[in-house]
Amino acid sequence: MRANRFIIALFVVSFFFLLCFTGCSPDHSKSNTSGTADSNKPIEIRVAFWGSPDEINITTEIINRWQKIHPDIIVKLEHTPYRGYADKLLTRIAGRAAPDIICTEVDLFVTFQSKNVLLDLTPYVGGDPEFDFKDFYPQIISRFTVDNKLYAVPRDTAPFACVYYNKKLFDEAKVPYPTDDWDMNDMLDKAKKLTKVDKDGRATQYGFYAWAWMNFVYSFGGSLVDDVKNPKTCTLNSRESEEGLQFYSDMINKYKVQPSVTVMTNLAMGVQGMFMTGRLAMFSSGIWETPGLRKIQDFDWDVVMFPKGPTGKRGFGTGGSGYCILKESRHPREAFEVIKALAGKEAQMALAETGLAQPAMMSIAMSSLWANDGKIPYNKKMLDSAMKYVIYDPFTPAWREAKEMYVIPELDLLFGGKKTAQSAVAAFINKVNYLIKRQ
């Protein structure tokens, strides 16, 4: 009997205790379930990106201005160094701690898209008057489109089509400046005339430098794979591809007009340092070198389009970037508004004024803010034409793995003069094909 009374009493106390927590605190209950209180709080959107100090400042300024008229959205910029950027983000995604928006480069995009983590942005962009597909360079729109779905809004494009040249060194050697219609033979001839050696045969001034070996493959009529969008096999073993690779190697080892990796390491000043100090007459890269070179006083230089191949063909590798929304974002519509701030007209105009990046919007790229801004490099307008010849890396995550594991180690031996193009390619071609077909 006492046990029954104890159970009844315990039940009454428990019921009273529960009633106090549920019934005596109606305000807390309503605020947690109705969302009324939370609806007044700003929505936080996190953005992962990389970039130089100049780019970080530009991005921060753009967002700060935008925040003043959009107090309902709080943007958290999360800068991450480019090295390891993709791996760190994939780890965060797997751990469900990812940001809402990620900045992506045209090659990193392949990695992210293959993981099925990106949101289709077609419904957002298609119905927004601020974005006109016809105004974007079609090449980069195509790169960010899979099965007719757009997964990244392009911000800039970056053909590896610039050859920077030091006018003073050309004038001293009485060598005519290069023009956009020059070819490989002309480039080699100028590089020879601009290369100087001391009495011991050591180069004191080099005529040319390029890191984008794929430009030589394309210019000689070769290719990396059979189909960039849907690769089935590596084609670096074609006659044209091997000729391009061999010519690049010969620039270093036969003609000795280009510094080797060993020389570059020993000098410890980098390509820009060599160029600015007069130890390098020409170097090939992208337009992103501009902000650093503009800071040098009394230095006369310009850019010219990368030369045509021996049969008149052109081809350049290319970079470029854009912004994606991850599928796991809880606020995709607000995230898209932030992307409009980061990759919209205002953002692209701000980047154009720094000379850092070629806008993805053609109307801005050919405006007085970029191509016709009257600032050095004066010939950057040629990049508009260069977009006709850009070739992206193969659209398969296998290419990144194949390049790092097999292609680059063998090409290092080729460029170091220890192998021919044919033997270097033969050493990796089957391994690369296996990885491509395995995907």
C-alpha cells in the first residue's frame, strides 16, 4: 500500500514538474517553434575564397559596401590559401561544416562538380535581370555548365595568352617589339638575340620563359585528350603534341634561351624578379601579373599575344573563377544575392580597375575600365581575341590525379634534358589512360 502511494505521489510531482516547463513558459515555447523571434535576426552566409592581399581587400570592400544596404544578411568571408583549398573544403563538406558559397577556379570546379555537392544555379540566374548570359564569354559559361545546368557564376577569365616583354632590353639589342601575329620561329629568334652569356658561357640574361607547357602543345596542333568535355583517352602521344613538348624542352636545353628549374631555384628571385631586374626579356603567363609590375617605377613594358605555332595554329590554356552555392546551404536564395555582389557588374568593374583579372562580362572587358583604360599593359585588349583560342583542362577529376602522379614527373625529366618528349610521354601514357577510363 505504501509503495502504491509512493508511486502515485511520484507521478503527481513529475506531472507538475513537466507542466511547469511546458505550460508555465509559453513565451519560450512559441519563440522556438514559430520562428517569429528568429525571423528578425540577420541570416549569416559564409563564403570561402582564396586570393592575394589585393584581391582580399577588393572582395572585403565590395562586401562591406553591399552590407550597408543589406543589413538582413551577414556575410562571413573565410579566406583560405589556394594550396590545399579544394581538399580542405571537401573535408569540411564531409564533416557538414561547409560554407554556403565557395569560390572556384575552372579546374577546381571539375573536382567539386564531380562530388555532386553544388547547387544548380540556372533557376536563379535565368530569372535575374542583372545577369545576361549573352554578355558573358561563352567559353567560361560552357565550362561551368554540365547537362545544361549552370553550377557557377563566372567572375573572371584568365587565358595564359600574355607574353610580357621588357622594352628597354629590346631597344638595347635593337630587336623589334613582338606583335600579336608573330609565330614560334620569330619568338625563338628574338629570344636568341636577347639572351646574353658571360665569358664562361653562363647566361646573364635570358630571352624567354614560360611555365604553361600546354600552350606549346596546342600551338603545334596537339592536344591533351581526345575530347575536353568527355575525355576517353590521352593524346599527348600524338606527333603534334610531342613536337610541341620537344620544342619547349629545346628552348631550355638546346637553344638555352630559357632558364631551367634549377637556375630559377638558384636565383631565388622568381620570374617577376628576373623580369624587373633585366635578367629576363620576355615571359609568358596570365594577366594577373599586372598589379605587381605596375608598382615598379620607370619600367617600360607591355604584353603581346602568345605566338602562333609553325603552321599558324593558336591555342592557350586558361584559368578563370566563379562562385558556387553548396547544396547543403540552408539559405540558397540569400546566398545567391551574395553571389550577385561578388560576381556582378560592380565586382567585375572593381577587379578590372586593378588590372588583376579580365572580367567574365564582355561589356566590361572591352570598356574603358579594362581594355581601353589607357593603363599599362596597353595591349591587354588582345585578350578579348585570345578568348577564341582558349582550351580548358580535361573535364574529369582523373586528370588532376594523372597530372600530379604521372605527367609532371616525366615532363620534369624532359624539361631537365634527361629524356626526349617521345620517351617521357611513353612512360606515362598508359597509366594516364587507365585513370581516365576508370572514372
